Amino acid sequence: MNQYNVTGMSCAACSTRVEKAVSKVPGVTSCSVSLLTNTMGVEGSAAPGEIIKAVEAAGYGASEKGGGVRAQSAAGGKEGQGGLGAPEDALRDRETPILKKRLFASLGFLLVLMYFSMGHMMWNWPLPAFFNENHIAMGLVQLLLTVAVMVINQKFFVNGFKTLFHGAPNMDTLVALGSSAAFVYSTYALFAMTDSQVRGDMAGVMSYMHEFYFESAAMILTLITVGKMLEARSKGKTTDALKGLMKLAPKKAMVVVDGVETEVSIDQVHKGDIFVVRPGENIPVDGRVLEGSSAVNEAALTGESIPVDKAAGDLVSAATVNQSGFIRCEATRVGEDTTLSQIIQMVSDAAATKAPIAKVADKVSGIFVPVVIAIAVITIAVWLLAGESIGFALARGISVLVISCPCALGLATPVAIMVGNGMGAKNGIMFKNAVSLEETGKMKIVALDKTGTITSGEPKVTDMIPAEGITESELLSMACALEQKSEHPLARAVLEYAEERKMKAAEVTDFTALPGNGLSAVLDGAKVLGGNYNFISSKAPIPEEIKQTSERLAEMGKTPLFFAKEGKLTGIIAVADVIKEDSPQAVRELQNMGIHVVMLTGDNERTARAIGAQAGVDEVIAGVLPDGKETVIRRLKEKGKVAMVGDGINDAPALTRADIGIAIGAGTDIAIDAADVVLMKSRLSDVPAAIRLSRATLKNIHENLFWAFIYNVIGIPLAAGIWIPIFGWQLNPMFGAAAMSLSSFCVVTNALRLNLLRIHDAGKDKKIKNKKTKKMEEKQMEKTMKIEGMMCGHCEARVKKALEAVTGVKEAAVSHENGTAVVTLSEEVGNEVLKKAVEDQDYKVISVQ
């Protein structure tokens, strides 16, 4: 996606017009314009020059991000310029200071004008005698003061009428028409009053004095400027998270050149350069530690406040803080390739894209302004036909123009998306685009890859079962000596366990690795063996009690490693890929949200069910080959929207196939590239947090759109005077302008409430019912067994009785004719348990589904 800065936009109608203009350029496949950040994301093969020309032809200015503004905005001034200098500079709030100056200047003239028009006329505030005697002078002073306010706020007129002549009226057009109408009619009344005074008609003079709307014209402009300033300030706050990330980027690095440490600017660091970082300094670029060790605070990227220990060979990231030791590193990623730069790009891209829900507001915005102008004209005509004065009818029409607010509609979605993305970034949850932020909360099924997602992905020693007469220390010492020369992952688990206990491995001789079986070596003149049950049982007798213990460990998803010395069993060390501490809690939170949780794994059924039971998932799909995950996701999608969570290369096809792919940040680059959401921390608890944030953001968007629509639905009829004949409710144009200026401010302020969301707090989670997954769960509580050997009704009765005696079996419907037993379960029961119950009755079980 190529990004551009767009200048001159003031409301949703503007962004819609720019979008339409660019979408017509040959080679453009998609275009998304953000009113919030005044940026545009364009995909396709069209040349930047053609895209910029299309924006200019529509009456706006554009430039590629990072370059200068090629065309001035319709505002004709500096207010909308962007894309100048550094990324932080591009997000700097330029609007608020300029709007503040305009507001103070406008208020200075407006207060004097209000003193003349309202203070003297309504409350008899004192004026020089000259004005009391000369009403024309009073009118001229009001005219001049109003002209001053109009000149200060000329942007509304220049921009508004320019877009009107381009056939694409926007919010500025409504303000310009409303203010101009009030000013022109008041000027007409001033000339008519002059004519009456020349003719000596003092009654006519006093009558026209009450037809002045100069203060309304000036007040409308000033109040809209107030609203624009509040809106600009609030909009600036929505990008605080992104600006905070940009400020983290280090500006200098200490690079080693020819053995000498030299401080250089960050853009002079190249891949392969050697740099050093002292305690308290920021790490300048992504790199690999060559020498030294330290604790590094990675809170800037992951939101995790606990420092992570780093030693030689470990990776470090730009903008993280070296807290304790001196480290020497090699640069692996620099410039736009660093993790920090990619996070900034992700947040920026998400802001430049549009959520599907925004399209509703865009369609309305496209026709909103012309419809409002038509309503204003009809309002004036109806009141004139009803016999009211021109001044009264005009006041109603002006009220319609100035109360209508397309801005609130245009901002409803992007401000919430920006704040939601910022919240995610602060907590290490990166949504790649607005679509992923909106859709994540709609998931009905979450499929979790087992290894590295539910589990840590690294085998650990879980149990030590020494044989009779052998101590744990003796068993571990022997196992450690034998495993030290093995390259198997399970051997590494045993060695790490020994290292934690400060145990050093003794040297062995005649080491032999027997693939698929085990290991053998000589330790202190004695032959020692290690391996699986089949291998060791052929070399040494294994007591029945130890055998049963190993079977129990296997059922729990653990791998029992047997060890023997001189033909005698010394014991078992059980190793397993243990589940992460937060996995069961994360699964419970997902289930409390009404989400069906599925675990995918290539493990056998027994191991998979053991891990699934520990994690508490709703469904386990075992024996899934790497290329089969995508097929499983395809099947799950028939039952509802699916999110796939994974971290490995073999997860990439499944992540792409799922409605939303979620990559665990510690995983591979390929998985991260294929995903829609990236979790910077390897914590499963961030999955429910991401869903919680998505749901909160979508709810906020709905609130914003409701406010924007309901405001106009209530405000326009009130301004048109529909309720005057019934309740006598009449809206002064000045109050209409005040309401308009506050509507956008309210929408932006509501979006900022998302900053208060506690995304890891499950206390307010609401279940979203899903009939498909409910049926799926009911279906999963039934199992069909294929059984051989049943010949009659008596056989049926025996099998039925045996199955219904199993704990968790609610009912068994057995048919000797079909050779099946349909088992209804009240709780999860393993296939092996059902199979054993039937085979104990001397019948053969072919399959369990």
C-alpha cells in the first residue's frame, strides 16, 4: 500500500469525493481515505503522479508520504499541510494552534459586535449618543465587525464555494451558505433602512433594525471554529499512541569502526555493523548479542514490564532499554526493517484503511450535503408560503444549514479505529488493518495450534520416578551423562533440568545413538541405556508397577524416558511440552465470551486429549499433519467465523484460510506475515484481550454512528421549525451552529473513552450465542463405535450394559445388525476407555468416531 497526505478535506463528503476520484484512476485497485489523519492509502499499479493529479482535479492537494505538499489545499493556507520531514513531524498537530489564533481573533470582534447588537438592543447597555441618534451608523459598525470575522474565517468561504462549484459541496459549503445568507440579508436590511430614513419613515427604520442578522453570521463562524478547534485537539490525542511509538525510536548509535567506538546518527547504521549498548541506553536497531549479558526492558514493544535476560546469541530489538550489563551486538535489521518500524507501519496502515462499517457512513455522507441544502431551500419556501416574513423564513433555512453535521458521520469510525489500534499497540496487540480490528470481535470459533501456542513449545522434565533402591539424584546423574551427547530435543530437556540443579554431567565412552530406540554408553565401566519402553524392556525387566506408571504418564500427554544400568532398570524421567501458565485461563475467558475453542495438533489422540483436558478446550482435533491444518480450518468455517492462532511456518496456510489469523509474536516471520493480528508477547491471554478490544471498538463505533445519525434526525426538523406550530419550539441559527460544533467534538471524545478500557479484565465479558457451535458441541457429545462380533440381541445387551457402566456415558444405542454403538456422553470420555469397555466383553472395536 502506498500512502499519501491529502490536504483541504474538512468533512466526510470531502474524503468520499477524493476516494471516488482516485478510484477512477486506471490501475488503482483500492483506495481508502482517512479524514482523521488526512491520509490516503492506495493499492494498485497506478503512478503516484496520476493519483496526485486526480486529487488536484477534485479540488484538493496531495503528496506522497515523506515528500512536500505538491498542491495547496482549497483552504489556500498552511493549515492542512502534512508529510513534511520526519514521521513524528507528519503527525504533529498543526491545526490546533492556527485554529486557536483564528478563534481568539474572531472572539475579539464578536464580543464588540454582540455588545452593539444584543447588549444595547436587548439590555440597553450604554453607547455613545452618536449611535443612539444614528441607526445607520449602528448598522454599519455591525456590518464592518461581521466582515472582519468573515475575513478571519475566510477558509470556510474559499473552501466551501470552491467545492460547491466542483459539484461536491461539503461541510464548509453549509457554513459558508448559512453565514453568507445571514450577511447578505442583513446588508439588504441595512440599505432598506437607509432608504426609509431618507424618506423619513422612522417606523420602517426601527422595523429593519430588527431584521439584522449580522451577529448570527459572525457567531456561526466563531462557534464552528470553536468546534473545529476542539475536534482538532481531540483528533491529535487519538494518534498519541502512534506518536509515542515514534518518539521511542533512538536517534544515535554507538558503532564500532576499526576497533573504535563512534557515535553516529541512526540512519548511518547498516546491516552487519557492530554496535555497543551500555546500561541505561536504548538499543538503536534490531540485532544479535555477540558479547555480554544484560536484562532488557521490552515494555516499549510488548507492554511487558518485566525485563528479559539476554546473552550471547539472543536477539534484541530497537527502542528497548538495556538495564544492567554492557552488550556488544551485530545489527540484523535497520531502518524500516526494525521491529519498531514495522509496528509503526502496521498502526499507520490500519489508520489508513477503512473498516466495512465505515462504508455505511460514507454512502450517507456522499449525498448528505446536497440533501441538506435542498431541505434548507424547501424550508425557506414553505415558511414564505405560510405567510411569514423573509427574515423569519431565512432564519429557519440558515438554522437547517448550520445545524447539519456530516463531520460527525465521517469521524465516527476512523477515530474509534485509531484509538483502538493505539490501545492494542500499547499492549503488544497489533491489528494490521481496520478490517481485522472490526472482525476479530465477531469470531465464533478459535482454533489454537498446540505447540508454541497452548504449550511453551520446549519440552521440560515433569516427573522423576526412580526404581527401588535408586535415588532421584542418582537417576538424574546417570541420565544427564547419557543424554549430554544426544541431539534429541528431549535430551536437551533433561540436561536443562540437571543444569538448574547445578549438576555436572560425567563423561561417558562408547556412546551410540540408536534411531527410533534409544541411547547406550559406558559410564564408569558400567553399561548404561536410555530410551522408550520397547527398547529398555528388551534389555532389562520392568516391574508392572513402573509399567502402569509409564502408561498413566503417557495418558497425561507426557513422554516417559526409561533408563537402565547393567541390565537393571534405574527409573523413568517424564518429559512433556508443558502448557503455558496462562493457557487454561485464556481458554476459560474465550469460552465465557461464547467462543468455541478447538485445539489442533499433530500428536496422537491420547496425548492430544491429555493436553486438551489440561487447557480446558471444547474440542480436540488430533493427528493433523502440517498441510492438513488449512483443511480443518476450511471445515470449521462451515460452522461459524473462525480465528486461527499459531506461530509456526506450517501454520501460515491455516492463518491465511481463517477469517482472522492471529500470530504469536515470538513465532516465525512467515506466520506473522500471514496473520491479520500479531501478538508481540507469546501469551495466549492476549487472544481474548484482542477480541475484547475489537468488541469494545465496534461498540464505540456503533455509539458514534448512532449519535451522528440521531443528532441530525432530531436537529434538522427542529431547525426547520416543524415543531413551531405544535410546541412553539424555535431554534436560533446561533444555537444551531453551537450544536453543530459540539457534535463532532462529542464523537471524538466518546472514541477517546476507549483509552480507559482494561483489555485484560474479563469481568464485563458478554457471551455471544452461536447456534452453529452449540449444535456442534451437542454433536461432539455423541460417538459412534464400529464393533465386530455381535450376533444377537443378547450381544447388544452385553455391549450396552458395558458401555453404560462407564462414567460419563449417558446412553448407548447398540445395533448388532449395523454393527454399531451410538454413545451419548454427559462429559468427555476418551476413545480408549470406550474401546476397552467393549473389548473386555470379547468384542472387537474397529473404530470410534
